[in-house]
Amino acid sequence: MIKHFLSITDFTPTEILRVLDMSLKIKKSPRKFAKVLSGKTLAMIFEKPSLRTRVSFEVAMTQLGGHAIYLAPADIGLGVREPIKDVSRVLSRMVDIVMARTFKHETIAELAKYSGVPVINALSDLEHPCQIMADLLTIKEKKQELKGINLTFLGDGENNVTHSLALASALLGIDFTVAAPKGFWMSRQVSKKAKLLARKYRSVITETDKVDDAINNADVVYTDTWISMGDEKEKEKRLKIFKKYRVDLKLMSLAKKDAIFMHDMPAYRGNEVASDVIDGKQSVVIDQAENRLHAQKALICHLLGVKV
């Protein structure tokens, strides 16, 4: 049976930890794995622009001995020039694995439905599981443990990063708190799923609009842009609504003394985060960005059944 990675919950806790261990192993000795994907090809479908996603996937394939093909919006016209199912079926005959960065999660789901090879969600409006694999890798490196960590997200709770963070936290025993204005909390579907998983795996998922309470005792403080792609028309409204959720040094001082600051980037200094935080000693955002490369190497190998 073909294994896809559309949601972080497509992996069991054991699988997530296995991929993270593979990531650390490859990161430590990259040359040792320089040919494990020899002859393999990854098709990269993009509806949205990207820096970290494109570079990390393309470099990952190159460094593992494989090849990546970049397919820009104009190259395919996904669902416009031809149906998604036709694109998926054709690619399945030519490549070994597909990743897609799309606006709608339904697009990823349809690609996977008709695909004869693994499909990776490299970002959709619902989830961003690849980013979260890199985030988990970073937390594991910095804190040595995942279970029992207090992770706080501040800002827009109804976005793909928050959703995948909540679900991953629930699976791995991380206590996750999201502080967001009312009306910008996680989708009901994701919130319900995360809380059900949390009960099973003994973690706690909390949603609140109280910033100080949320960040108190945090091991990890995480934020993201307040204005995601597609939200530009609401920019001025969002800047006002989210103002008190800006992560500055005063707010960071409420977290644990050894707390780390994370952001999936691109970051907008002065909006969701102050410059002296993101460029400060508690920030791990560049390590976090680099770990996209290592996490995705392991992810691709896992989905293709390549042992490392």
C-alpha cells in the first residue's frame, strides 16, 4: 500500500520518532548517504512561491543522489489546463515521489487519490506537516526530549502551522497552548481531533486568548506571520487585532529562562515578532530552517522504503 504524507497524523508517533532519528543520522554523516536515492526522481509541484520548501527538497534529492524537477504554476495549470487526476496519473508513471505546495488541501488530497507513488504535502491551507517535522527535529536537538515539553504558539491560531503543531504535539506528549484572538482559533475539526489524540497520548491541548497565561512556563515560544498568503486584503485589520500577540523581550521574559524562540519564516520583524527576539540569543529560527533539509531527506527515504 502506498504511504502518503498529507497530514502529520498520517504517521504514528513511532513513525515520527523514527523519521526524526533518521534525520539526525543523515545530518551527522551526510556523505555516507550520498547515493541512497540514486536513480530516484521527485516531482515538485508549486502553486505558491517558496524559498525553504523548494531549496530544501531540491538539495535533499541532490545530496542523496537523486533528482528533483521543479514544476511552476505556469508549467502545469493544475486543475485548469488539465484535471488534477490526469496530472497525478501521468506523473506516477514517470517519477518515484511527488511533493506539492498548494492553496487548497483538497488539491493535495486529489493528487494522492490518483497517485501511484507517495505524495507529500509541502504546504496546504489546512496543514504544513513538513515544517513541523523540522520543528520537532529542532526541539529534539535543543531540548533533548519531546515528551513533556511545553510549546506555546502565539498569533493566528487558524493556520496550517498551528494545526500541524497541535496534532503533532498531541501525538508526542507535548503540552501545546495556542493563544489567539477569539475568532482566530484553530478550526473546529483540527481542535477536536487534536484533543482526542491528546487524551490518548496523555498530552494537553489548550486554546486561549490570554497571552501572559499561555507563555508562562513555556519551553518553546512559536509564532508565525499574521498575514498569510491569501489574507492580504485583511492586512490592516489583522495588524490591529493581533497587536498584543507580538513576541517581544518583555513577553519572552515570562517563558522559562532557557526557552527557545521559533518561527517558520518568512518573518515580518515589528509585526508578529520584535527584531531583538528573532535575532536574539534565544532564537533558533536559522537552525529550524536548516532542519527542513535534514527532516525532508529522512521523510523521502521513509516514504520510499529506503533504509538509512
